[in-house]
Amino acid sequence: MIRRFGESPEAGRTYTRRIGVYSLLPQGNRLLLTCQTEPGPDLQLPGGGIDPGESPITALHREVYEETGWLIAAPRRVGAFRRFTFMPEYDLWAEKVCLIYRARPVRRLGPPTEAFHEALWMEATDAVHLLGSEGDSYFAQRYLQGL
């Protein structure tokens, strides 16, 4: 069973399952994060949805690059969680299944290519308290505990 964070699903509401990949990107005591400025701001682990026909690892590389401008190496799955939420950008009530990886940030190629995203480095101890998703915070805390 996958751990759930956030709001309970509403009775009678139909949710569409959306599977996504997200990454802890440590360098020393810091994590590379993305801040989605619209409609936000919302501090997040970089990542997003898996496109039809795309593998989770391919999606992870693509999403991290789009949201941070960084290339990554050696992704390793460390867990998963789910949450029920409204996704305004898709006008969709979703059951988001979030696959969490840990990867090594290798090189910054440039700014994020996805609109309304800014890459930033933050001390992991601060990120635990500032990430917008309880699930993201949980995995940042597990990283600090030696995940």
C-alpha cells in the first residue's frame, strides 16, 4: 500500500490517476528544488507526469531538465506516495501517484525550459519545512535521516 499525504478523497468525486516521477537532488547539505511561480509560488521536488509511452526514468530526466535546467545521473527509486488534489493547469481532480527517486545533479545546461519554474538550491533542513507538498517534505526528511 502506498502512503497517502494531504486531503482525503471526497466521497462521490471522480479522480483520474496520474503517475509522476520526482527527484531528491542532493549536493552536500543542499537540495536542488524548483519553485513554480504560477499560480504559486510553490516549492517542489523537481519532476512531473509520465507521458504516454514514456518510461519513468526517461520522464525523470526530462522533467528535472525542464524544471531546473540540470542533467542528472544514477537515479534510484527510494519510495512513493499518493495524494488527491485538484490540478488547475489541467482542470482535473487527480489521484497523483508520486514515484520518488534520488539522483545526482551533474551539470546545469541553462535555465529551466518550463514556464513559471525557477531552480534553486536550499539547505535540506530548510527544504523539509518549506516544500509545498507533505509528501515532498517527508522524503526530504528521510534524506536527512540517511535515506
